[in-house]
Amino acid sequence: MINSNSFNSYLTQLWDSLLAMKTLEAKGTLLSQINPQKRYSNSILTIANYLWYVSESAKVLELTDELLLFPEVSVFAVIDKNGKYLGLVERDELFTLVGKPFGREVLQRSLIKELMQSINPFDARLHFLTVAQYLHQMDEGTSSKTDDGIPRDKITRFFPLVNEYGQFQGIFSRYDLHEYLATITRNDIELAGTIQDRLLSNKFLQKDTYSIIGWSRSAKGVGGDFYYVQEIYKEMLFATLCDVSGKGVSASLIVSMLWGMLKTYDFRRGLRDLIVTINKAIVSTFHMEKYLTGFFMFFDQEHSKLLCADMGHSHVYLIRNNDIRALKGRLLNLPIGIDLEIAPSLMGITLQKGDRLFIYTDGITEQVNGSGEEFGEERLKTFLRTLPANEQQITNVLIEQIDQFREGVPQQDDMSFLLFTYTA
């Protein structure tokens, strides 16, 4: 019977041997890999995928022959006896020089430091976004080619990193940085989309005198369509549907901002004050670079009255006795975020039993099919005349009709709607 302690000791020795072999394989006579110092969180060192270096005294031909054993080494640093960075050498360029006619004869006594590129290093502790911004500014301030006609991005494909003492710590490439930034952006968009889905999850609210259902689907994972429904004081209902200019993350920032403001707003201050407050926040934050259209409403169950404001939205239908007409106020309000000083015009409606209010964004009517034809308002009106009896089936039916119409054409814009039904 094998003693367990002896067996465990054998496994430990075997593992140590394998690690030692791996270390030897990763280090040649001339080539070595740096073991970077502390990798600070979000520092540019975290994406340094190239850690090879050689001494400045290495001979070109000996190093070239050794590189044949290490095909994974595409770039390496040249350092002095104190480990300080001196320059970079790219594998392809080195092999090109050696491979030229009489290249080996010419370079027989040459040292690698004679062929290195003198590229200024970055501090390995810098934040990766700081480095990305610097490279962007550097690219904008230089021509695409050098005086010799060589593409500049080829010369600056790789960038060295050093510690506070100038000692070599690693090398990163433009591609590594772009991929890292793309991954972060993709993850942020996915997280923003998840959060927005929670904020805009399909909403169905049914009470004795009314029901309301909401739906939204973004075109880019995150978007600028937004709706919000909340029961407030004295059996009052507040609801809004907004369409933020643009799409993507910038629009989703306003969506999150709106949600936070509405969640904490004291609705006793009234509808007009709410709109003025939101407008001031949007203008002061985004300096009129972003705006939104929207429809805001209070519903008073006790008096069957609707108080609303159309802030440049104009995509609202009142459905009464199978008659569908656009709901428009006497005065046109500007969208929110365009002018710091606004005085919203409100309109009041006394509802009748069975009245419905359909509020939507233009992503629905402007969706095109394979022939370039828009879904349009007439198709939407046809749908509204034949609404399913079951309120919760309405969303599925409308989505099915839109998706069948577009014939596989990608969704171009965010799509959302609110359907309010007065049942008393």
C-alpha cells in the first residue's frame, strides 16, 4: 500500500520540476522575461502583454538565432546593466535586416543596441485612460507619415513601460489598448443595458378606474426612450414617456438621471414645476447638447380628469368610440433641454368610459422594411382600432406586427409606448 504522505511528497516534487522546466523554457541565453513590480489597479501595466528583454551587449546574430526558438516573441526591450530601459526592437524588422543580402556579414559584430528604436516610455503606474488620451492627442498632432514616408503608426505600434527608476516593466501595443478599451466599453454597455431593462421592465398597472401598460425596446442595447409610471397622492397617477436625442450610453445617462429625479420628486409641487425642474437639470448638466421630447400626465381618478403636457413630443392618440385622433394642445411646447427658461403649457381632458390614450415614440412608425417603406401612422392606427381585449396581450401583438413588417431589417431606433385605458 502506497504511503499517502510519500505520494503527496512525490507529487510536490514533480510539480516543482515541471515549474522549473517551464521557467527554463521561458528563458534563453540572451532573452529573459521581466517579472513586473506591483500592478496597480487600472494602470497601463495591466495590459502589458510583452515582457521580453535583452541586454544592450547582446550580439545581433546570436540573438536572431535564439529568437528562432521563441516564435512568440514579437517585440522586446533593450536594457542596460541596471535594468533601465534603452529602446525597443521588433522581431519582424530585425529579421528583415538580417535577411537582406549580406545581412549576416554586415551585422556580424553588431550589438542589438545599434538597431533599437528609441521610443519614449510611459510610467507603468499611469491609468490606462490617461495613456489612451495622450496617444489620441499625439496622433492628432502629428502627420500620418514620417519624413521618410514610413507609416507613423507602424513605428509607434509598441510602447515601453518603466517604473519610477526608469527600469523596464513591460510593453503594450496599440492593439492591446484598443481591445482593452473595447472590452470595457462593451461591458459597460451590457451593464447599462441590464440596469435600463430593470428601469424599463414591462409595466402593467390595473386599478378600479384605469389600467396602464408600458413597453420599450432599445435599438443599441441601451437607448434614450424612457417611461415611468407611479401612483401618487390622493389616488392620483403620474405617467410619462420621453424620447432622448441620440442613442447609446450618452442617452442612457439622461434616462438614469430622469428615473432618479422622478423617484425622489415631491409630486405635490405639481406638473408644471416638475417639467421646469427637469429642464433646468438637463440644461445645466448637458449645456443644451442633449434634449428630450416627452409627454407628461397626471390622472385624477376622483374627477376623471387628465392633466398633461406635451413637450415637443406630438406622438399621442386619443382613442374614443373607435375614433382615433391626435392629441395636441393649443400651444406648442419646446422639447426639454433647449432653453433654460420655459413656461410649459398644460391641457386638461375630461375622460369618458372606455377612453384610451396611446403615447409612443417615432421609432415605431419610422421603422422601415426591406423596400424602405415605413411602418407609418396608418398601420399603427389600424392596430389601435383592433386592440386585443386582453391588455397584457397588446404588447406581444404590436411587437409581432412590427417585426413581421420589417422583414429582418435591423431596428433603427428605440421603440416605446404607453397605453392608458379609462375603465370607470
